[in-house]
Amino acid sequence: MDSSLPFSTADLYQLAAVLGGVGVTGALGLLFVRRARAARRRQIEAVGEAPEPIARHKRPESLPAEEEPEEAPRRSPSSSSARASAAAPARAPQTRPTPPAAPPDLPEPGPAEPEAEPRAAQVIPFPLPVPARPAPARKDASALAPGLARTRSSGFIARLGEILTGRKELDPSFVDQIEKVLLSADIGVQTSQKLLEEIRGSLSRRELKDPEAVWAFLRRRSAELLAIPAPEIDFSSARPFVLLVIGVNGSGKTTTIGKLAAKLGAEGKRVLLAAGDTFRAAAAEQLEIWAGRSSATLVRGKEGADPSSVIFDGVKRAVGEGFDVAIADTAGRLHTKTDLMQELQKIRRVVGKASAGAPHETWLVIDATSGQNAIAQAQIFTSDMSVTGIVLTKLDGTAKGGVILGIADQLKIPVRYVGVGERVEDLRRFDPEEFVEALFAPP
């Protein structure tokens, strides 16, 4: 050995021994780690779970389509499938553009699990709030309001509004002011006095000073006066359902019949019209025009013919041909009251012979523009005829619409329809609450 070397032979042997020990230790450590990982895999397989990924290197960004793994659709929760998936970490994990769906108990290995987002979307973390109970819906009077505009703006409602609106407290003289308004209105003296007595007797002194309390009382009592107990009209209750329409000339009988026929025809009913007003010029021609508009069948006679025979023929045809509804028009010569009432009574008897139980309804058509005269007309007709319903027409052209309160209160006959315009849809079924809502609506 050359003595010039900085270390001896013994030092070389000692260095070799150290290096050998390090190598053996590293080999033993690596072996131990591998065995520990294998044991961990076996432990995971025993409980049916997939192992955590152990590969840490990245897979290339682009992977040919043919190299995509195909085992996902063939997986099952069995232990053999779990063992097959245990080998999956040998392939480096990747971020797939459209990963295949994996079963809930076998998440796809890798840093992101494909089903994590769908599972989260199906979870509702908080209970849905319980909706509050809706308040009772008020009647929709928007369709009636325009037709009652004149009554509301210049009739007795407007004059009551001048007394009650805009005041915090009423003075004792306000009752006298209301009395003047009601007595001068078209609702009639009898109904006006009834309302005044109820205002004095039903409201306390404190309420009499409160304009809102008085206004609410008038609204409520008006609705109660108009709500005459009566069954709903069912045009299917008889076949044919025979309706007799009466009233003075010019009240709107023929127009009301035409609009009603159009409404019933739109509901799929076969309607027959009998032109029983054989004395008024062009009455049959007017009804013929309406029959053409509503696809109804018209039965008419010669001018001056006996109205009873025309209506009898019409009802007989309705029975024989299976019509759903038969509507009979009549004359209205009120200046010959005795002859008119005898004629109407005869028509009623003849209709009963043509169809047993007919007429099923007898409606009196009243022109609202006639004001308190309408109440007098109604009293004349109802004294001699069995009137079952009222139709109030031309409400859109008058400030005297309040007459309906007097008619309902004094005659106790239900209002069936109201006319608030020229269109077919302006003949509306009468709803007391809806009517009062429109009548008392603010301007």
C-alpha cells in the first residue's frame, strides 16, 4: 500500500462495510413497505372497498379513444369486481372530459369523483317553507265596473261618497244628509226608509261617527238585499227547457233573448226562438238577425198573428226535434194593461199544453234607465204573472242603477242577468257580491 494515500486499507474495509449496511437496510425497508401496502390492499378487499390510488405521476393529457378503460359498465358490487378495481391504480389517474357513471359504492379512483356533483344536487338541505294561508279572494268586479261607471260617478253612490269620504269623524247631522240622498235616489222610498232605520238602530253612537263603519254597513246591507235565495238556473234540468220572456216594449227583451241564445249556443246547446211579439214592427226581423248570429232556429208567424199560436208551434217543434232550450219572446203593450196580462196568461197556459211543466222560467226584463218607474212596471207584471227572475238591462247608459236595490227588496225576486253593454259577453249572470263590489268601487 502506498503510504502517500490519505487513508489505509482498514479504512477502505470500514467504508465498504458501511455502504453494504446502508444498501441492505434500504432493501429491507423497501421490502417492508411493499409488504405493508399488500397487506393494506388485502384488508380493503376484505371489506369490499377500493384502495386509495398510490400512483402519483400524471397521465398524458391526450389519450386515444381505444385506450379508454372499458371496465366501468361491467362493474358490480361483488368482491371479484372490487379486486379488479384494485388493480386500477396501476394506471395513472386522469381528469376525463365525460367520465362514465360509477355505482355509489365504487367511486372512480382519482382526485375527482364523477358522482359527487349529482349527489349534491339531489340533497335538499332545508325543509321547504310552509306557505301562508291565502286571504279570501275578493270578487273580481273589473268587468262590471265600466258598465256601472255612471251610476257610481253621478248616482246616489257618488252623493253618499261626498258625505262619507275624506272625513275623520261625522257630525250628528250626517244622518239627515244620508236621508235626503236615499229618498232622492232611485232605490225607492220604502227601501230608503228601511236603510235609514237600520243605520240608526244597528250602529252604535261611536260607529255613527266613523265614516268607514257607515260605508261598510251600506255595502253589506246592499249585498244582503240583492242576495235573494233562489236555486241556480240549470238549462239542462228539462228538455226542452222553456223560458218565457216578458216586459214592456223597449225594455230590451229581444236583445236579451238574442244574447242569451248566443251564450247557450256557444255552450253547445241547440236553441229555438219563438217570435211571439207579432205586433211590434220589425220585432220578428230583429229576432231573426239574432238567430242567424247565434245559429239558433227561429219560429215566426205572420204580422198580427195570434202570439199564443206562434209560441205553441215553437215549443211543439222544440219537443219534437229534441232542442235543448226554447225561448219565447212576447209583446209588451203596457198601455193596454188588461189585454196584455190576459194575453200573457193565455200564452202561459198554451205553453204548458205544448210541453208538460213549461214554462220552466219566466223572466221580466226591466230597463234600468226608467229609474223608479221600473219598480212600478215590475209590480204590475208580478201581480198577474208568476215571475221567477229579473233581467236588468242598459245599466251602462244610466246613473239610476241603484233601482236594482229597490226591485230586489220590494219584489223579493232574484236578479238573473244584468246588461252592461252591447256585446254578447255584456249580458252577465248576476252575482250580488260582484255587483256591490263594482257599484261601491272607488272612482
